[in-house]
Amino acid sequence: MRLLLVTALLVTTSGCAAFTNDAPDNADQGLEVVAAFYPLQFVAQQVAGDHADVVDLTKPGSEPHDLELSVAQTAEVLTADLVVYEKGLQAAVDAAVGQASGVRTIDAGAVAGLEPTSHDGHDNAEDGPSLGEEPSDLGDLDPHFWLDPLKLARVVDAVAGELAAADPEHADDFRANAQRLHSELTRLDQEYADGLRGCARDTVVVSHDAFGYLGRYGLHFEPISGLSPDAEPTPADLARLEQLVDEDGLTTVFSERLASPELAQSLADDLGVTTAVLDPIEGLSTETSGEDYLSLMRENLAALQEANRCPT
């Protein structure tokens, strides 16, 4: 049934492109893994190594929230050996996964343990999510779990387990790769804990509400917009932020790479403070194409230390 559905999907593209009988050079070599957006692609690639072809459904420079799948991308989901996604974040991916009968999937949000948008960041990262916690949609849950390295480490372990089950011959490699990445994420977590200790300020104004999981390092984030980077703040929101910047002596308003910096720049100009980039690492851009999750997280740490006058 899955083969018939995939065939039907591909036939619909025949009016736009000619078919060829030439098989790709890497056909039937290794596992086919589909990741919904960049942090999940990073984890899957690091764990799989040379034993899988990992496809990122969200193209570089694109917002994951806005993803629409092409017919070819839907077919990739339906034929994958493993799909790593976050249920409730990207409706198009959820729909494709719903059709992918028999395909191994990992709901990274359920594995990581999402918290409400009002969370203070003090989750015990050693405890997994309780049974029954997987949401049917995100609701008031904050989807940006990957900004907590220890939550992302949970996903690393889950990916290693599914890849080992799909390809037992290379299970030891998957587990070794996962252990190395797990250790890197644990080290990164400690860098954040040490680097953000004893700062002169703990309030950070950001473009949208994507950084709540960094709250467990003692920071308090005030977003200009809501969970979606496209949300518009009200005049009352802007007035409150202006008062906050003035009263707390903040020197920086943070913008992002994949979203328009217009609101952050306008607020900073009005208040006579500077702007800097704090990357939610939802995807890579032309500017960051040579970087990865770990380097971007460390750049974020340096930016936060400078803005909040943290001892170094």
C-alpha cells in the first residue's frame, strides 16, 4: 500500500519533469533518514555517520514554522528508514508522518520533554517525559527544546537506538557516535552554567519567544514577539519592553538570522541601545553554512556574556 501511494505521488510530478531510468549512485547504500529541521538533522547525521543518508526537509535559510512539503519530500518521508520530527511544530510533516505506515519515527519533542512556554527552565534533565505526556499538538508547550543541550542529548540517545534497530550490523558505531555527541552536549551545558554565573544582569530582550529553555542558566527572556517570529507585538508590549530596558539598564536587544530584524532594530534605535544576534538555531543560513549546532550555541553564549556583563 505504501509503494502504491508513493508511486501515485510521484506520477503527479510527471508533467513537470521527465522520468529517467538511471538510478542514483548511492541507491540501496545505507539507511535513509529524514529530519524535519536542522537541529534534528545535526543529531541524525552525527549519530549515523557514514551509514546513512540524512535529508533535512527544511531548506537552509527557511523558517521551520513555515514549511510546506513538496511531493518529492512527502515521498521521502513515506520511504524513509527513520523520520525524526517534532509533532505539532510543522503541520505538513505531521500529515506526511501520518501516512507513513510502517516507517520508524521519533517525536523529538516527546523524547526531550517539552515544557510550557511559562517554564522557568528548572527541569530535571535526567528524567524522561512521563507516560501520556506526548501532546496531540503543541498548545502552550515551548517547541525549542534543542536550546537545552541536555534535552537534545535525550534525542541523541533515541536516534542511536532506532538506527541500531534498523541496522544492527552498525549498532556499535551508532552507539559510539551517540556517546561522543552526548559528551559534547554535556560539556556544552557545563560551559553555559559556568559562563552565565555571576552576570551583572539576567534579563534578555529577544525577537521572539524561542529561548525559554536557557532559563535554567539563570536568565529571564523578554520576547518582542510570541512563539512565532511573525507575531506582531502590541503598542502595550513595546511600551513595557521600553520601560524594562530603561529600568534594568539593558544595553542590547537581540535579533535573529532567519527572521526580520526590523522590530528589534526599531526598538533598539528608539532606546539608544545596540543590537546583536542571538540564534535560535532553527536552521542554517548563508551566513552560518559553515557552522554547526555546537559552534552556534557557543556564539550565543559569548553574545549573552557580553550583553549581560558576565565574568569571563
